[in-house]
Amino acid sequence: MENVFAAAQATHTDEQRMLLENFRRMAETELAPLADKHEGLGHPPEAAALKELFARVEEFGLISGLIPEADGGALIDRVSYGILYEELARVWPDLAIAVLIQSHAAFTLSLLGNPGQKAMYLDPLLSSERIACTCISEPDVGSNVREVKCRAERQGDKIFVSGQKLWISNGAQSDFSIVVCNLDDGISMVIVDRETGKYESRELRKLGLVAASTCELFFDRSETTSDHVLGKPGGGLFQTLKLFESARVFVGLTSVGIAQAALECAVTYARDRHQHGKPIAGHQLIQGYLADMATQLDAARLLCQRGLQLLDLGVRCDTQTSMAKWYATEMAVEIAGKAVQIHGGNGITKEFAVERHFRNAKVMPIPDGTTEIQKLVIGRNLTGVGAF
């Protein structure tokens, strides 16, 4: 198996290879059994357990890796960070999603926060003492951030946030929320602390990624203050769209990890399963499936790695990150589906992991902008003509 997938690591530096090997040993030993446990339970880890998991993966920089050292981060280059993140997604994509939300909340605070906000909110994220969620989508508002209806009303130095948010990862366990809302006739980001803001959450049951929290959040005049406005007041639209560039690559990498796991299952099963007097790996149709799957997986991984490199260069890359997101997520659905097909009847039972990989993969084309939205972003950037 190692020889089959060695090409994916051929371009890694010695340091990246050593980091990956150490992380893989930990993930296989400690995280894989927990992934199985929570898949069976059908619900995410509780907040205390999730904080412990964040602390464990932070030993490899997966929470602070995107943060400059001046803000207490590890500042790993994005390609190296992405190598570790993909491996986490291969072993436990549900936890990878939670890490993505936590790390990008930290990234947002580092990028936009003032010293007081960083001391109060960023530092506890990096030490895994608190959990954050970011609230963008609403029941009637998905990818079009301009249409958010959640409102924040000023009364003196206080701000009261009202509205409903939907599809919020880490919502149930969150200690505070970064809420995209209308404030002073402009879209802003406002931090709402759960202890003082008293917002409520309701967990949503999903097809896949059942151990990743996905919630509705309810803000009923949730109280915060003026010094909790994050970044420039009224700058929330631009700030959110810029952060999408980074988040979308990591959604793509989550799918690459899921697809890698599905492909590994398919290769192992094809070698072990015998039909018509030989392993099914010796049948031409099975080899054709596996060749398609491996090629699509490499293409998706390379698109994501290009996106990470462009982000590190600091250049505009929303076209490239949208390409990575839509292709990787749709590719994972196809690869996981073929893995199920290779397993035959066994593939639709919970006795084999490909059933889980297929359900997990099917979720991924939806969040952080659907496939259709990604294509519209690419088309708009190519033509200069917006379709939305």
C-alpha cells in the first residue's frame, strides 16, 4: 500500500515527510479509534472532549499553524500545513472540519483583531481553552453574503444581535461566535460571547460527518459591546469573501482526505476479494476504476496545493481556490462511489468503511459555497460578467 501511494509524497521535503510520519502515527493510534466511536454514537464530541482533541492536534500546529509568531502562532507554510490537514481528514474528517473552523476563527482574529480582542479571544483559541464558530449562512441566505438578515442594533456602548444562523460548524460547543450581520447600515463582523450573549444552538442531524457539529444558532437580542466589532465596521462583506479563499481550499483538502481513504479501501479490497478464480484486482474493469480514481485524486490534490501556494504568496486566487473546492469535492463523491461499487454488496453495509466515506464525501460539495457557486465565481472572473 505504501508503494502505491508513495508518489503523493514524492515532492515532500525531508522535514515535511518526518512531520507527516509522526502525525500519521499519532492519528492512527489515537484518533482513528475515536472516529469509529463517534461514528457509532452518531453525535459530535462534547465541548470538553473537543478541546482536548484541539490541544492534541495543536502539538503539530493544526490550530495555530496559519497564525504569525507575533500573535502566538506557529506560522507553518500552507503547503506543509495542508499535508497534515489532509492526513487528519483521511483519518477523521469530522474532526478536520472542527479544526478548520477553529483554526480559521483564529486566523480571522489574528488578521482583523485589535490587541484587546486578541488577548480576550485569540489567545484562548490557541491554547484550546475556548471554542469559536463563525456565523455566515442563514435559513434564507446561503452563499450571497450581501443578503444577510441578522441585525445588530447599537444602544450606547452596547450592541444587541438578533437573527438566526444556519449550518454553523462547532455551534453547539462554541464559547463565542463571530457573527456576520447588519450593523449601522453595513455588513460587519461582531463577536458575541455565549456567556453574556446567551445565544442558543440546535444540533442538526446529517447524512454524513455525523461527528462534526452543525447547528442552527438563535440570537435574541444577544448582548455584546462596541469593542467587539471585528475589523472595520461595515467591512464584513469584503472580509468574509477574502476569508473564503482560504477556507475553500481546506474544504477541498477535506475531500481529498476522504477520497484517499476510500481509494485505499478499494485497493485493499480488490486485492483480497476473489471472483472467477482470481483477485478482482486482476479484472480489467476494476483496474479501470482504480486508475480513474487515482488520477482524479492526484488532480484534486494538485489543485489544492496550487491554491495553498498562491495563498502563501499573498496574491488574489479566488478563481484557483474555487476550482480546487468544486473539483475536489465532486471528485471525492465519484471516487467514494466507485469504491462502494468495487465492494459490491459489502459496500453498502456498515461493516465496511467505504459506506461511511461515501456519506461523508456526499456532504462536501455543499458547504462554503456549492459547486454551482464556485463555477459562477470562476465564470465571472473569466468574463468580467456576473451571473449573480
